[in-house]
Amino acid sequence: MSSNATEVLVGGAVLAAAIAFGAYAVSATGYSLSDTGYPLSASFRSLEGVAAGSDVRLAGVKVGTVTDVSLNAETYRADMGILMRDGVQIPDDSAIVISSEGLLGGNFVEISPGGSPFYYEAGDEILDTQGSVSLISLLLKYVAGGDE
């Protein structure tokens, strides 16, 4: 076998491995090439640790994605846009909370469902929000023995 044929075979094997790795990465992260779903919005006091692309979870299951994070210049609150997966209905008295995956993990958005028989529709705003809690400020309060 000539060296040109060997180079072509090795190059093909490397290309096949790269394609397989890319396909695995896409499937493992849950990334979707199509943006199907319906948009919702919410306004928070603090969105520390959440950015566009963060997970939106319900009962620990990913049901949506954060699509936009911006500062509202009038209210000085952080506005967030989310894209909920089609087929997931959220009661209109549900709360949306910024949660942490642990001490070293990142933050994600968690939906705490309510009991209303009515559901959010495309473009609605979730009003019951709870922003992120800064771990540093909690530790400083504990260390200082603060009753503040």
C-alpha cells in the first residue's frame, strides 16, 4: 500500500471519529437544531449565574431554554426570555426560581408548578419570580453572625 493511500485512510478515520464525537456531543447535551416551542418571559431582581442557553427545568427535567437576558432600564430588573418545549403546559399560577446545582455547579431556572386549570400561552409573562441568592452574601452573614 502506498503512503498516499495510507494517508487517505487515516484521514478518513479521523474525519469519521470527529463526526461521531460531534453527534454524541449534540445528543448528550440535548441541543436541538430546531427552535420549536412557545416563548414566555419573566422579570427578576437578580439573574446571577444564568445566561442565554441555560436550562429551564420542571421536576428536574429540561423543558425549555433561556433565550434572552437583558436589563430593563425602567425597572432596573433583569428580564429573561425563555422558549418552552411544545407539549409542556405550565399552570398560570406557577413560580419560576433561579436554583443552583450545588456549591460548585452552575445555576438553572426551575419552574415550580401551581394548581390552576389555566395555562400560560405564547408570549405571557410569569409574574411569580424569585431571583438567585448569592452564596457569598449568605456566607458573610453567617460568619459575621448577622441577624440583619
